[in-house]
Amino acid sequence: MTMMREFPAPPRAAEFSELVSKKVEEAKAAGGTRETVTVDWNGQQAHVEVIDLPLSSLYYNPSTHRIRAQRSHNAERDEALDKDPWSAESQDYLDFLLKADPENTSVRDKDFDVLKDSLDQFGQNDPGLVTRHGVLVNGNTRAAALRDLRAQSMRVGVLPASFTWADINAVELALQLRKDHRRDYSFINRLIAIEEQAALGRTPEQIAKDFRIQVRTYHQERWILSTIRELNERSRTGGGNGLRLVDWEGATERLRELHRLYAKLETVDRDQAEVLKELRLAAILLNFSKTDVRHIDEDFLKAGLERQLPMGGTAPQPQSVSIPGLGLAVPAASSAVAEARAMNDEILRAAAVVRNGASALGNEQNAAAQDTWDSTKSAFDEAIEAAGRSARLRKRKQLAPARLAEACASIDQCVSDLVQARTSRSLDEEAFDDAVVKLRGSLLKLAQQAGRGLPQPGDGVAWLLEAVAAEGSR
């Protein structure tokens, strides 16, 4: 589980703190109306002074939730950032991530350019927040945009000197969760923020209230992050290559739909739920659309379409699994679950190489991963296409009976309306008679089609044909 960490003070922290104190005193001594910003802290509101500080002296916050997942974009730079968050290289990496698209860190975020244009045209409307040591708590992205515009200073509210890193994270989160926030956390960063709040011992009800979500949504999002972390671990190869949290940005709705399906099936057939979970996760990894992924459902298994996929080997599975230290044994996963997991493990390891361009691996290993990716995607494409055809066929088969059921419901409602109209003497008899004539014509056309190709019609169709025959004999 992600835990908040304490970072050392940045270089020249004492010197910067002295500069801040001096500017705050100057602002107070100037008289007149002073600008302040309100900070939610420990259930209370504090009003802190706003001053102008040189941009060159401010540091990006290495623990900001804005780009927490995106830090895994480059493992080496992320590790260097952990070791020394205040170095020029680490701050440059944070600057790069603040400007990058959350779902594809290789490209620039369009929203960042919108913010930059707004700052260029209208200037800075809202102040940021900074610690006494010059670490930006709020306004990291604005600082990156102002630096791009070659601005020299930034307006910031100054937090009390007593603030700890836990306070800094709490203030950032409180600002993000205000109703007037301007830019949401990305999906994965939101999940991480929720996880951190749970690690602090807060209850699901408290966290759900702060994030303005239902408690069931809280549990869903904890399940999703736990599943992602497990998959990332399963994707790791001997060389340490693995999927990153940022690789799951953009899969929000597909993962939420997966959880809903899994929760529904788990209480009925856990093995089926596990198989479908593995298959859907594989399809998500292979970048299939939400509509395509939906075809992997109970009917997908009933039709045996999973047999078209490169499921894992058929080695005999253990009947039970021992729990170390407890002397207990629980039933092992069924062979179908084991095969689905084995297939997904292959896809996970291939995805880690293909998505992240693992240059440390040889050309042969990279080529093998790409072959696995391509062949598996082709197999899923064929199986999903077959499932789509089957679903369309089922829909066509069910369409005529469904239409007739709707017509019956309308006629039943018509009976009730007819009784009420006659009771109140408000029935338009001529219009009603015209409608019955139309019904007669519709039933005649229905009988003509229903009787075709049925040597032994069922009771319902036989009645309809007899009624039409009697009508024709008049």
C-alpha cells in the first residue's frame, strides 16, 4: 500500500524561509487591504498571507497527487527523484510530467496548453500555496505554465511553519475535493489518494463523504487499485520489467464495468467470475474498446469462445492449497481459472515489454513479446467478433417476441383506459373503432408471416392462424 513519506528540506531552506518571513512582514506593514487565501486544515479554516515570490526559488512538490501514477513513466528518473527530489534533474522530470497527458505521458497535455493560454491572456487569478521552504503545495501546474511563459514571479499563499508533510498532503487533497476545483485528478491518482486516506485509518464512510462518492463506489475503487497492483506484480519478469500504474490510465469505465460483472457473478459461481475477470483484464490490456470488452460475458463462456484463445497449459492442478503458518488448506483454483491466469500472465509480461519499450532486453526477447502480443490480440479479435455475431443473432431472435410482448402490454393498458373512458363517458368511439380496424390489419399481416415454414405451429401461432382463417371465411 502507498504510504506518504517525509522529504528532507530543500537546499537553502533556511535562507528561503527568511525571505518569506521578510515579505510577509512587508505585506502586513504596507497597510490597506491585504490578499489572503483560505486553507482547510484539521477541520478548521486558516487565512494565510499571499505574497509574490520568485519562480526560480520555488520547488515542485514531489508528493503531489496530480502526477503520482505518472511518475512511473520512467523508472530510472523516478528512482532518482525518490533519492533527491530537489535536484535539477528531478525537478525537470516533475516539470515534464506536469505538462504531459495523464493517459499518455509521451505527448503533451492539451489541458496544460489551455491553462497556459489562459495565464498568458488573463494573468494569474488564483494564488498557489507554498511552504516556508518554498515547496509548492497547490499550483504546481500553474508554476510550470508560468515558467513556460518566462514569468519571473508567482503569487502564493504561505503556509504556517509548523506544517508537516502529512499536513501538506491533507491540504492538497482538501483543495482538490472542493466543489470549485478546476481540474480533476486522473483516474489512477484519485485511486492512490483514496488508498492513502484509508492508510491513515479513516473509515470508508468518511473517505466517501470527502470524495463525494457512495460507499459502494469507495469499495469498488479500492478493489480496482488492488487488482491493478496485483497485475503489475504478475507482469514483472526476471529483468524487473513490469507494467506501471500509468499504463492503466484510460481504462476507467472498462475496469468499473468489470467490477460490476465480477461482483454479480462471484456470489453465484466464483470460478466463472475469476475466468471472466482474467479474460476481460486481458482484453483491456490488449486495448479493446468498452463495447468489445462487454462481449466477454456469461454467454461468451457458454458458447465456448474462450477455447479460441491461447489458454494456459493443461498440467494437472492441485486439489488444494496450503496456507503457510496456519496448517489450513483451501480448495485450489479450477483448471479453467488456472488456464485463464496462465494466459493472462503471458499477456501481462508481453504488455510490459511492448508498452514500455524495455531497451534492456535483447532484440530476440522484444520480438518474442511482440509476437505474443500480436497473436493473442488476433485470437481475442476473432473470439470477440464471434461473440458479437452471436449477440446480434440472439437479439434478432428475441426481437419479434419482445415486440409482441410490448404490444400485449399496450393492449392490457388499453383495456384499463377503455373502462375508465366509458365510466366517464369520454370515449371517442369513432377513433377507437378506427384503431381496432388497424389492429385487425396488423394481426392479418402477422399471421401471414408467422405461418410460413411452420409445419407444426405452437399453440399461440395455431390460434392466430385459426382466427385469421375464420376471419377470411366471413
